[in-house]
Amino acid sequence: MTTIKVSCIQMDIIQCSKEQNIEKALLLTDKAIDSGARIIVLPEVFSTGFCYKGLESIAETSASRRVEAYPTIERLLKFSKANDCVLIGSMIEKQMDEPDQIRYHNLGFCIGSGELSGVYRKTHLYGLERKHFSRGEHILPIKLASDDITIGMQICFDLRFPEISRKLALAGADILVTVGGFADPKAGQWKALTTARAIENQIPHIACNRVGTAPFASYFGKSMIINAWGNVKAEAEKDECFIIGEIDTDETKRIRGKVSLLDDRQLDLY
């Protein structure tokens, strides 16, 4: 595949209001699909926000312990199949290893044309997440079951650690995706970091942030779609919206052929 249309859903997440948030996300996603988007990225914990007080009731699990059976994932699988699209985002998961042993995760998901291609549990936890969530144990790219594309996924605070995107790029990711919840007053840092991750790995980057307010923060948006040169192809402001941009997955090969950053690393000196 070469050129593909992608979209960021930049939405105001209503705290702990799962049904309202899912309906809004799917409404905006419908509009992005009507505009030609194939891959649609949602912001961090898009369905609930960081609903710590209601964690027990809003976190999702299933009797079978299969992610495909989580209620929100089931709903997204049906939507993705009906619309032949790719959905990427994160939500709150409850894992019950034993009856008295419960772990919560910030669970990233990639769904392609009705199939769960893979998940990623956030590895770098920020602030109150450290109190309530367990970190993920693996950083691996996700091969989309529906497309010949491999996604390198990271979640919000992960963006600040360049080792993650470098590991994903070296492991064969075609597109870097950041599912974000960056808050004020860090808009300048967001733009610098998202652009840097594209440039230093010569990889397209879809960086999706939220807007609005939560009990402990306000959010500036500024979602971006960046090509492998680091050029911003589409950028949102501070309003609730969706943005559309085109990504050329073959461009990465052309750029790396001209400037071989990954091959030119001096690993014996690092």
C-alpha cells in the first residue's frame, strides 16, 4: 500500500460518561469515514476519561478474559466491520488474575475491518495512573489484520521516551500512532515531541489529542498528522473536530534511502 487517508478524532471526553462518549466518537468517526478516512485514531481513554472514582464500574473485562469480548471492543468491532475501517484508541481495562487480584490497565487497541489486530498496554504511567494502573510489559508493533500495514502504538506519556518509537520503528512499524491526553500548558512540548518522533525515525506519525476539561486538567487539542519528513500535513486547533490527512507509506523507504539515519547509528559508541 502507498497512500492512505487517516484521521484524528479530537473530542471533548465527558468524565465517566461512557455511553455519551462512545456515541460522540462514533458520530465523528462516521463523518471522517464519509470524508474518505480509512484509519481513524481516537484519543486516550476516549470512552470515560480518567474516571478513577468509578474505576471498578467503568473498567472493562469479560468472563472469558478475551479482549474481543469487552463490551466497548465488541461495539467497535461491529462498527469497524460495517464500515470497513481501522479504529485505534485506548480505554480502561480490568484484568482479574484471581478473584482477589485485580489489575487495571490503560489498554490500547487496533481494530481492522471487524477484527482485533492487537493491543498495547501503556508502559509509562503518569501522575495518578501510577496509583491506579499497572504498567504494560511489552512494546511491540501491531500488524493490522485487514491491511498490509504495521502500527507502532504509544499512549500519551510514552511520547516523551524516544526509546519506544525507535524500538517500534526498528521492529518494522510503518506508521507511528500516539493516542494522547496531553494537557495545558504543554502544547509547545506536544508539537516538538510529535514532530521529533517522526523526524528521528523517518516515519509518518498520527498524533491524536483530546480537548475540553476534566476535574484535574484542561486540554489543548492540536492533533496532528505528520509525514516521514516531519512535515505537518494536517493540524487541529482547540475545538472538537476531526482532521484528515494522507500518508504515503512508501515515502519512508524513499526518505531512508536518501538519509539513512537508522543505518548510520554508531551503536558501538552508545
